[in-house]
Amino acid sequence: MGEMEVAIFSMIMAPFILFMIFVAPIWVILHYRGKRKLEEGMSEDDALRVRELVDQAEKMRERIRNLENLLDAEHGDWRKSQHR
């Protein structure tokens, strides 16, 4: 191999070696940690948060329904103007 080939080989191998030493192990650890969490399912905190979000969504649905009823009573044609 000539000097040029050695230089090119060095330029390619240096980032590869750095990647394999630093990035790849962290990547593998984070990948399998995330995969394990998915297999375990939701934690109690996650389940509580989902229930809170569902409750908030139900309240918002009821508020929207009430607002639509008010708009229907006061401005019966508001829906027509929204679909232009």
C-alpha cells in the first residue's frame, strides 16, 4: 500500500473506531433498555397519567359540546359558515 492508501484507510478507520468505542455501546444499551420497558408495560405513574389525560379529554369533550349547544342556540348557522 502506498502512502495515499494508508492515509485514506486512516481517515476511514479513525471515525469507525471512535464510533465502535463510544457510540455503539451507548446505542445498544439504550435500545435494549427501551425495548425492555416496552415489554414491561406501563408503570403505575404512566397509568395514572393516562387516566388523568382521559379525564381531561372527557371534560374538554363536554365543554365543546356545551359551547356547540350555545352556538346552535344563538347562531344557528355557525356550522354552515365553518364548512366553507
